[in-house]
Amino acid sequence: MVQVTRKDEKEANENIIRRFNRKVLQSGVLSEAKASMRFSKPISKTERRAKAIIRKERKADKMAKMRLGVR
């Protein structure tokens, strides 16, 4: 849905922007857009666990290298 904001005769530009931002936030359009950006396809439990194990191994390897002073 398009938000229409009209300027009154003696209204400052900052007030118009503030009013528009408030309407957009109240309508929920922005939150829906952000939610659709974060959507990811559901993956199986075993695949999720395998990825977590790989992440842990990489992090442990990185920390070990950091302790030794190697990049």
C-alpha cells in the first residue's frame, strides 16, 4: 500500500518526513519487507547439525591459530 503524505501550507520539510516515517512504521510494510529478506528455506536437522559442527571446527582452528600468533 502506498502512503500518501501531503504538505500543509506552513509545514516544515522535517515534519513531513517525520509524519511519513511514522505512517510507514505503523502500516507494517517495512517489517514485512525485512522479514521476507531474512527468509531461508527450511533445512533438515541433520544438515543443520553438520553445518554447526563445521562452524565449530573452523572457529576452534581460528582461535588456535590466533593463540599461536599465526594468521
